[in-house]
Amino acid sequence: MSTQTKITRKTTFDIRKMKQQGEKISVLTAYDYGTAVILDESDIDIILVGDSLGNVILGYDTTVPVTMEDMLHHTRAVARGTRRAMVVADLPFMSYQVSHEAALINAGRLLKEADAQAVKLEGGREHAELVRKMTVAGIPVMAHLGLTPQSIHQLGGFRVQGKKEDAAEKMMQDALALEEAGAFSLVLECVPGKLAADITAALSIPTIGIGAGVECDGQVLVVNDMLGLYERMTPKFVKKYANLNLEIRNAVKRYVEEVKSGAFPDEEHSFK
Ligand code: KIV
């Protein structure tokens, strides 16, 4: 008999059950194999291959230029490093807005060719029919409301969404429509805590907050932000759990000094 312990991967069923049982859901982004291994072995529930890779990995100002090929490439790497966590991949800008047919093909590619278990898309009830079609096709969908970075040129900047009464009511109706269409979870980004709490209470699917207060069913952060790696912009909701930027700078400085002085490689790191 095999002595190996069977590792089971989190499913949408598990994620929904966590809400019912009052267990908070932990989500971080990852874009590469090595980071995915660390997150997976640290018991993260969901790894999101976010299109934030456009900012933190590819150096763009926004997520708008990210392509399907970028998402497939990075999702494959993350999936290879993951055994326990559920892998959700972002559908990039214009991969799901042009037609439902193209959207289904693109979402299917992230599952078939890159081994994601679900996709995420941004927007409200205007995408409800698409969410329904994807769900019927067997593609679990994580929805995303509030600050939706792919629409940054329309939103006119990175700011809190749903502050006015009519905007809050619209977000609530969008959330209900997305749940009804079959979304298995909903990201709420930059939303007042009270509105996020109301939406969380109104839905049976879990909400995952980012800058949306403590009442959400789970939390997500961009891994490069929370590790203190990405310094170009730090939103108020980011808590830095490490300062890897400084650690790396110090390590590289020491390496350069030791190469220049001949202190590296020493005997321990050389062959006789
Ligand atoms: O792309 C991303 O990383 C995201 C999260 C910020 C939710 O959408």
C-alpha cells in the first residue's frame, strides 16, 4: 500500500463551504512557479493569476495591455507549482468583451491549456449572461466589482467605488445578478466597508475583499505588494508583511562587493 498522503486540491465547493462555516478565505496573487510553490505550501486557499502581472511583472502602467498569451504563460507556471490551492486566472482586457463565443473560447483555454480551475472577469450585470454560459459550460467564474482596473480609463483613476447611494445600490444589484448567473465568488475592490458587509450578507457565495473591509468572506492582496517587492505604487489597503525590496537590494550589494573584492567564491563554494 502506498504511504503517500493524497493531497486534494480546493474546489469551488470547498470555497463556498468555507463561507457557510464562517471560515475566512485567504487569496494571494502569483505569477511564477517558485512563488506558487511557496504560497501553496503555506496553505493559501486560492492563488489568483491576476492581470496585475501587467503592473508588477511586466512593468506596464495599467492592466490594459495584458494579453491572453501573457495569462496562459504565467498561469501554466503557477499551475505547475500548485497542488493544494485553487488556481484562478484573470481573463485579460478584451478577451471576453467582444463576443460570448470568443469569451468562452478564451476562458476554456485557461482551463484546458494552462490548468486553471476557474477564471475571473470584471464587471456587473452586463456580463451576467456570459457568466451563465461559462458556468453551464463547466467553467467556474469569480466575478469582480468595485474598482475594476481594466476600466481605469473609464473610471478616471484609482478611487473608492460605490460611495454614493445610487452607486452602492447598483453594485448590490450587480452582485445579486452575478450570483444568480452562477458566479462562485465575488471580488470587491476598493469598496466602503459597510457596502461590502451588506453585499456579503446578501449573497450566499463568498466575497473576497481588497480594500473592502473586514466583513468580506475572504481577503486578497497582490503578492508583490504584501511582500514589499513592488514599490512604484502602494495603495492604502496594502499591508506589507515583509520588505523584500530592501532584502534583495542588500543581498545584491553584498554580492557585487564580494565579487569585486574576490571574497566570492570562497573555498566552500569552489571545487577542489
Ligand atoms: O489582477 C489582480 O491581481 C486582481 C486582484 C487585485 C483582485 O484582480
